[in-house]
Amino acid sequence: MPDTTTQRLLRGKVITLDGPAGSGKSTTARLLAKRLEFEYLDTGATYRAVALLAKRMNVSLDDDRQVDEMLGHFSLHFVAGSDRNRVILNDEDVTADIRTGEIDRLVSPVAAHQGIRRFLAAWQRERAAEGSVVLEGRDTGTVVCPNADVKIYLDASLDTRARRRQLDFQRTGQTVSVEEIKNDIIRRDKADTERAHGPLKPADDAIFVDTSGLTIDEQVEKVYQVCLTRLTGTGANR
Ligand code: DC
């Protein structure tokens, strides 16, 4: 926990954490927010929740009227938990439902949909308005909060990313091969970097942190120090 002077300097600041799947951004963002005593906003979960809603409502993404009607039924909030934040969609806990292989596949076209992106970016911006928040997700530093105080871009090798994703699956009782995961990561990276609206790309002023070979504790420490240096000039990592 930061000391009182540092806490005062940090108050109201906005930090964005972007990076591709498996770069460790979710865990890092959650633990960083906890350490700074900031809110944590997982923007990927908002896209996943819309993908789940679209599946359940059998929405065709090509039909604007259906998409608008679905977004009118979108009510989401997060409940802080000791491990992962709970995701509540329309009063139902969908934390596990949005992290299946099926939603991994359904979420790319949802994230490529201009109307949905505009809706979710506005939703996220509204929640970040009060500051003292860590926003995690692909376009948080470029589109959602381009004026953020610190922008971090995490990356890691394909092997590292695939192994981390496999552990995520194992934790939820799903068995998926590393090869299958690698192919899915390559496919998603391609879809995410090449899409016309809100493509995955680091902000010009983002600070790159390579997380290959770092434990999660080392990774959080590194990002924490980078943030302190940027925001207060007192971090160890100048
Ligand atoms: O980070 P994640 O795997 O939970 O993200 C789910 C999907 O949503 C992924 O395909 C990227 C997309 N996404 C996005 O386009 N913009 C964001 N700000 C966050 C996630």
C-alpha cells in the first residue's frame, strides 16, 4: 500500500493496461488496482458479456435493430472478489459463463462491431470518469481514455501466453491443448490487430513491459514501479 503522501499524489489518476491475450494483463491489472487502492475495470469482460447476451438472445450482428435492442437490455456491474472480480449481467453472475472456449470464439466479431464498440467505450469512459481506476483492455489507452495518466502495454512470447491461458482453462476444469490455444491466440491476434474499428495497437505514449519469464509478483512489482515513477517521480524503476 502506498504511503499517505504517495496516496495523495495518486488520487484520481487513470492508468490503462493494454496488451494481447495471455500477456498477463488481467491479473496484473487486478493486483495493481488492489495495491494502489484503485478501482479495476476489466473491459474485456464487457465485450465477453455482450457476446454472451448476443448468444442467449440469438442476435444477428448484421441486424442493427437487434443489436440496439440487445444493448438496451445490457446492465452490467462488477463485484470485487478476493481472486477474480464477479461479473454480474442483468442480475445474474456470469463470471464463469463468459470465460468458455465458445465465448472466446464468439467475442471477436462482437469486438469488431462498430456500434457495440462505441456503446461499450462510452460505458467504460463513464465508469472511469471519477479516476483512481485501472482500465484493462486493448483500446483503453488509445480510444477509451486517450488522456490517461499512465499507459502500460504488456507483452509476452507466444509460448508464455499459451501456457498461461492453458492454466486459466485448467483452473475452470477445462482441458485444452497448448497447440489449440496457440492457434486460437494467433487467430485472435490477427482478428484484433486487423479489424477496422478499435484495433489492438499500443498508444504512441505507452510504456512497454515484456512479461515473458516474470512471475506474476515480479510483473506486478515492475508495473507498480513504472506507475509510481510516472505519477510521483518516486518509483525505483527510473
Ligand atoms: O481480454 P479478453 O480476452 O477478456 O478480451 C475479450 C475480447 O474482447 C478479445 O477478443 C479482445 C476484445 N477486447 C476489445 O476488443 N477491446 C477491449 N478494450 C477489451 C477486449
